[in-house]
Amino acid sequence: MESPQPDELQTSPEVVKQPISSLPRFGWAFFKIGLTAYGMAILQQLKALIIGRKWLSQKEVDEGLAMVQLYPGPIMFNLATYAAYRIKGFGGALLATLMFVLFSYLLMVLLSWIYFSYGSVGWVHPLFIALKAMVVGIVVHIFIDFSERYLKDRKTAFFSGRCLSPVALQNQCLRGHFAFHFLGNRPFLAG
């Protein structure tokens, strides 16, 4: 059986699609999500936007979320692109995708410019070291949170640790933190 094309898909009967007023307003809505949302908050804001404005039904968004998990790349980015494609076609998907990542792109350009322009200034270098430490702290926090939630037996912990070890051993800062956190202040570590 041949799968239906996006134009042939039926919407849920409980949702009457609302028209989108203009393409610039559509792009602005995705820009605001890219500007203000981080992590899983993106999913909540996308759902609030798309379902709240009755552009797609809850079922369509859930199906899209299930589908984009198969795509390579960030899931929320792919979901925004998928939803925009379903709502406004290829042009809308292109606009929404560009607007969704525009703020992040501009922020990275600004930080790169600051680094290359002022990285050798004495007071700027410690700021970037602190930024690196914050990123490492976020990664470690996510790792600990994940391990507390999902690593319930030794077999799962072993395989998870085996997968993480090549990545963790590449970063000297992470090596030190993991050694301290998991081995603690033991006598054999001294000296």
C-alpha cells in the first residue's frame, strides 16, 4: 500500500484548521520560539503555537514527533521544520527553519567575534574559561540526572558507561570531575 503524500493527509475531525494570516507572522512565531525556548521547553512552545492556533491537531503533532525521531539531527529542530512543512509547504518550512535557528546562529557569530577580537585581553579569557566550565557542569548534571533516572541495574550501567567512556576520557575536565564524583576522596587517590 502506498503511503499518502503530505497534501493527501487528512486532518483530525476535531480540529478545524485556522488560516495563517501572513508568511512574515508565521516566520516571526518560529523566531520567537528559537529566541526564547531551550531544551524540552521548545516542544511545549511548539505545541502551544501549532495546536493553540489550530494549525495542526494534537494527533498530527504527535505523529510528526514520532516520525522526526528517526531523522538525524536535533529532534525539536526537525519537528519545527516538519510542522511548518505540513502547515505552509516547502516555502513555509524553509522560512520557519531559518527563523528558528537565526537567533542561535547570530549568538554564535557574536561570541566567535568576541573571542577572536578580545580573546587575548586579560579579563576576557577567564570569562571563556568560566563559560566552558558552565557547559561541562550542564553536561555532568544531565549525566547524573540520566543515571539516577534510568540506570537501575548493573548491566545497564555497564553498557552506558562503556558507551560514554571514550567521550569522557577525551576531556581532561570531565575526567577529573568523574573521578572525584564516582571515586570520592579515597586514600589511594592521594599523592
